[in-house]
Amino acid sequence: MDFNLDETQEDLRKLAAELFEGEAPTSRIEAHEASGAPYDAGLWRSLAQAGLLGACLPEEAGGAGLGPVEMAVILRETGARVAPVPVLQSLVTAATIARYGSREQREALAPLAEGEIVLAAAPRESGRALGAAPAVTARREGGGWVLRGRTGAVPYGAEAAKVLVPAATGADDGIGLFLIEPGAAAATPVPLSTGEPGAVFTLEDVPGEPVGAADGAAFAGLRRMTTAGTIATVSGVLAGALALTTAYLKTRRQFGRALAEFQAVTVQIADVYIAGRALDVAVWSGAWRLAEGLEEEADADLAIGAFTAADAAVRALYTCQHLHGGIGVDVSYPLHRHFAWTKHHAHLLGGAQAQLDTIGALV
């Protein structure tokens, strides 16, 4: 495959990078954190007006119908700026609905393109690996479905218009996806390590709208999209941390020399660069295979990317902190956000050992 972005993808990357550079500087992120708002609503509207929220939505919803590679492009730029907006959750959920949902469900994504709503999903339950069979159950009642159980922490769950919840239906290999109204379930607020809001939902016969058939295919699709989106986000987070660190090393002087001139420092920052490049290869390869409909072939790339995001990327952030000295862990300096985002998404992926298990099962 060609790892270079095509003209449309490069234009999309430049648009996202320029928008985040102008509207998500450190000062604005700090102001948002002080405000107590769940996300930066002004930035969210700007993303919608620029067409970035609608780029990967289906045409029925007023979107451009772009695919997983373009989603990864947008999420990588979001991660690079650690932007306080629910882009990952909304785009992954929307992409899954677009792939497996009905025409009516696809059309209902239109408000997302306008920045009027947020979407969320609960792909992983507490204590379970990403993609493990859910403990939440669904049963038919009357002419519909009702769900029982407890979800894991859902980022922006309370703010979402709809939450996509996997549930076991009791049939052979019967795992389906269901859209629920957050207000219909008991929500327990759970602040995330990134500072973003989360919620755990307790479902007591909560009505659920099925997305696709309950044969496990849509559930597997959600896992793949979640993994692809998450590793693309971590790739951006690491790239942003690398940029911060290299800029610091060029200006911070010790013994009359810039830190960047010391060989031991250059070796360590090179390790961070290599971790980022290794992650990028898995991100683009996995996203491309998903875009080409090679979903099962994408599993190995996604698992390798998830392992790199949960292992090498985390260690690279420790290196970035170390090279900054004490300021690297000071919350008044922006690097701490990159570290928190990397650790959070590594947890979302289930950790390095879970990904090694997945790779082992695939080979």
C-alpha cells in the first residue's frame, strides 16, 4: 500500500491542523478546563462549520461519505492538540452506525454534521478486554428490545444524544448493538483521567434500538472502529508530545549548551520518534484495510497498533517527561495532558498484555 495521503486526505489534514492551531491553543484549553464545561462547545461548532464532523458521515446525513482513513486523519490532528471535544467518540459511533445501521439511523446522524449533538459508545466494560463478550444482556419485549446490565465508563455518555451499547441476546454468537437514550438509564458520573466527563450506565429494562443484526458482525465492527480511532488519536498525541519536547530541548540550556546537543538526549528523543513512526505504520495500514473492506485482514494491523499505543507510546511519553525534567509533570505545562491522554487510551484498549494475547490468537 502507499502510505502517503492522497490530495483529498492531505487537504483534510491541513484543514484540521489549521483549525486546531487557531482554535485550540494551550490558553484556550486552560480556559476550558477552568470553566467546568464538559467540552469546548465553540470549538465543536467550528469543527462542524469546517465540515470536519460531517466528512466521514454518509451522504444521507449530509456528509461527504469519506471513510476510515479520513477519520484517522481527523483524529490524529485532534490528538496532536489534545483538543477537549468528543470527536473520537462521535466519529467512531457514527461510522459504526453508517456501516451497519438502517437508512433511517444513517439519516438521523445529520445533527452531528451540524455540531448539534454528541454521540458515544460503550465498547468495553470494566474488567473486560476490548471486544470481549458483553455482560449487558438484551431480550425481546413486545415489539422491541430491552437491555439490562452495567456499562463501563462511557466518555461523554451523559452529554450524548444516543449511546451505542453492545449486548448479548442469548442466541448462539448473539451479540448486537443497541442505541439507547442516556436519560432512560441511571447514570453515575465518572471523571476520566483526561479531565473529560464520563458516565457508567446501569440499565434496568432500558429500551434499545438495534443497529444491524444480532450476529456479532456489528459488534466486531465497533471494536475495529474503536481500535482504529483510538490508535490514530494516540498517534497524534505522541506527535504533539514529540513536538513539545524537541522544541524544549532546542531552547533549554545546560552547561552552556542546548540539551539537544547532548548525545544521550538525542538517542532518547530518537526512541520517541521511532515509537511514533511504528505506530503510524499500523494506523495507516489498519485504516486502509478497513476502507478497502479487508476487515479481517485489518485485525492484525489494529492489534499491533493497539499494542504499540499501550506499550511503546506510553514509554515514549515517560521519556518526554524525563527529558523535560521537573516541568514535565507540572500541570501548568501542557505535556501532562499528552501523558494523561496516552494512559487513558491505553486503558481503553485494554492494556499491552491484552493486545499481545490478541496478536497471539491471530497468528
